[in-house]
Amino acid sequence: MGIINMIGNIGAFIGPIVTGKLIDQTGSFGYGFIFIAAVIILAGVLVIPVQETGRKRNREAVI
């Protein structure tokens, strides 16, 4: 649980910095939103191969 929170906090620290730099460099909020959308899509793709081990174990035990 602690590792999950640590990774989330790293993203919460770096995200606004990168987004702010993009806005400063381009003068537009559009690129900041594109960056955020790209990170969310990347996170969704990275979660796809993760397997649900806990649920499968519990279902097999009940049956």
C-alpha cells in the first residue's frame, strides 16, 4: 500500500511542474491538457496486463 501511495505522490509532485512548464513555453493551456490526457492513456495501457490474483483465488475457493 505504501508503494502505491509513493508512486501517486511522485506523479502529484511532477505533474504540475511539467504542466506549468508546458504552459509557460507554449503560452497555451491546450498542451497541458494534452499532456495530462496522454499520461492518463499511458496509465490505462500499462494497467491492462495486470492480473487480478486476489479475486481469482477467492472465486476458486468458494466454488
